[in-house]
Amino acid sequence: MAEMIRYYMLAYGTATPPVPGEVVWPYEVGLCFDDVPRPVALSEGTGHCSSGALFTAVEALTPTFSKHFALAQGEWLFPALCALAAGYRLDKELLLSQYKALHATAPPTFDIERAKI
């Protein structure tokens, strides 16, 4: 059985539809606290129109993804991502407690096979 790696969805938000009644477009940011090459998960959309990928902290901090973090209400994660990009480990307990303080619940998670990361 393949080893599973857990990602924690720490930020979620939506884009305002340009036309009332259109589909609300979600944006999510997830982090993995294990030693993996791409600990940042970015996803957007719903159903067949959804997309997502895994990134390094350096890649996730590029201007390309600034809007994604803003729409996901994930800008509070920037200090942790900057530290991760500089070679430090993520403080799992701190980030999970910050999430819980913001949302009064534990974050949702998803697992990926290590071989697919």
C-alpha cells in the first residue's frame, strides 16, 4: 500500500460572479507539513471546470498566484510560506491553531499518494 501524504486546506474563498446567479468560483490553499518537494496545494473551480496543482513555497509566492491567495483569503499564510521558502520547517501546531482561531474548527484535509507528489 502506498504511503499517503496529508494536505490541510487552510484558506478558502470565492470570486464574486460577474453576473448575479452565475456559479460562485472557489479558491483554496492547502499546505502539507511533511517533508515533500511541493508542500503548497492551490486549487480553484468546481466540478469538471476545477483545476489544481502542487507547488514549492518559492513558486507559490510568485506574483502569478497573488490573486489566488487574496481570493482564497490566504494572505495570512505568507509569513509561513516565506519562512518555508527560506528553508525553515512549517510550524504545524501554530498554523492549525491560527486556522482554528479564524474558523472555530479544524481545517478539511485531503491525502495524496507520496509517489504522485
